[in-house]
Amino acid sequence: MKVVSKSTKPRKPGHNRKRINLALQGGGAHGAFTWGVLDRILEDGRLEIDAISGTSAGAMNAVALADGYTAGGADGAREKLEGFWSAMSDAARLSPIKRAPIDVMMGNWSLDQSWGYHAMDAMTRMFSPYQINPLNMNPLRDVLEGCVDFSCVQSCNTIKLYISATNVETGKVKVFDSHYLTSDMVMASACLPNVYQAVVIDGVPYWDGGYMGNPALFPFHTGSDCSDIAVIQINPVERKGIPKTPQEIQNRLNEIAFNSSLLKELRAIDFVDRLIQEGKLDETKYRRERIHIIENQNALIPMGASSKMNAEWAFLTHLRDLGRETATAWLEAHFKDVGERSTVDLRAMFMDIGPQHQG
């Protein structure tokens, strides 16, 4: 296992700290970008994390952070996050889903020319996971349970956790209570239905939480008195061009589906904010949320959707470093705005509304 490099930079004075809620998207290996953002926030020390809502890879990051933070503070959280992603890479070493030699030579991170990736993609379109994997073996579960102490996560009172999954039978989002959180609940949050069998908890089957909350923001409204929400965005809302191959079409459909619930919640937040501004809602009864987005789509989009299955350590650390750089730039530009105002125009960034409609 790789060893965490402890930062030699001193943390900022405690009196300058500001509280924030973090919303962590799912996105396979691209969750290592989120790892980098979290690592930099923990290292910087000026933001106090009040609560985390996480889905899929975001849920994995959330529980690893909570486990490490409970046992060893910010440094413990950073060490646990690196240990988790290192174990993920180690577990994938023997996987046939790897970059083609030409992509390795050219420095491309996608798996578009990987025979292993295309074989797996074809299999999941022809057979269900109940046919391909009747014993329901899942190496991801082994990594999670080997890295995360869930008794420690359950006892975490410093940071509140909200882990989302989709109820297969009702199609509704399920947010699990962090004080009773188990590995099954986190695996449910990351259960892609064409790859894994549904995770059954108390007789209820669950699929990936990304379908109904990627991630869910509504738990912050009642579960936290902090009004600042930072979404760590790894799934592109916008992707230029027309998808033409079967893989491109399916990948874009997944991106749209996995962003839809987030966009709806952001639209609702913007709507409430405008009603409060116009005096139509009582500000003593309704809260104005300050929204922030930490993202680097210019770097992530060119990697392609298939790279979300690339678990090479070189790629994961590349994403981590990209996340750290992005978080550093965001902190420099917007730390002063936390607690004061939103740093994104929700209507302009997330909704297909022209400038003529801006208030």
C-alpha cells in the first residue's frame, strides 16, 4: 500500500475557519478527482466540513473521510482516502480492463481501444449480472470493507453523512442514516444495475443512488444549519457534439440521467431564493442556500466516459493532483465568498435559459 505524503504546509489559523456542506458526485474512477479536492480542503484547514452527501464513488469518499477523521482528524482522513484509492488500484491490477498499448504510448487515459473494456460492455448488454455473476462476487466490497471501519463511521459526530441509493421497486431515493451505516448501504449507493445484482437491505432492493440523487442536496436543508453547499462536480452537464456510436449514446444517456436529479434540486433552490428575494416567502421560515461548484470539466471531458473504469494508479494520482490543483484555485478565488454569497449563477450554468430571462 502506498504511503501518504504528509503536508509540510501549516494549516490556516482556526479562527478563520468557515463551515460548509459537501456534495460528492459518483463517477467511477473519476471519484479520484474528488479525492484530490477533499485532500486539498483538509490540508488547507480553513473549511470546516459540517455534512457530506455522497453517491456511488462519492459515498466511498465520504465514508473513508469520516472513518479517518474520527480516528485521526484531518491528517487521518487524508491518509484513509489515499489508502482506499491505493487499495482500489491494487485490486484492479489483474483486471483485463486496461488501456490498449497504443493509448499507454500516446498518454491517453480512455479505454476506448481496450478489448477488455469492450468485451465487458458487450457482455453487460447481452446478459444480466444474475446470469454473468450468479455468486454475486464483488471485489469492490472487499476493498471497501478492508479499508473502512464502519463502527468508526457510525460514531462520527463531527461530520454528518448522507448516503443515497435508489429504491428499485418505488424509484424513490433512499438516504441512509449515518449512525447505522453499513458496507451494504454504501454498496447499494454504487450498484450499477447492468454490472451488479441489486443490493437487498431489509428486504428492499437498491440500485445506484445516481439515478435519483447524484448527490442528494435536500438532506442538508433539515440536517444541517449550514447554508453553504459545495458540489464537487465530476459528471459533465454539457458535452458538445452528437453521440453517434452505441457507446457514446449510452454514455451520454447515463450522464444526463445521473445529472437530472441534481439539476432539479438546484432549480428548486434557485426558485426558493428568488421568492425570498421578491418577498413572497418569509425568510424566517425559509433558508437561502449559497451554492458553490468545484469542477474542472475542461480537463475531465476529454478523458472520455470509458476512463471512469480505469483504475491504474498513475491515472488515479493524476486525477487526485488535478483535483488538488482545482481546489487550490477555487479556495484562492472563492474562500472569501463562503458564508457571504453563492459563487455560481444557477440559471446561467445549469439551466437552458437565455440571458434575456436573467433577473
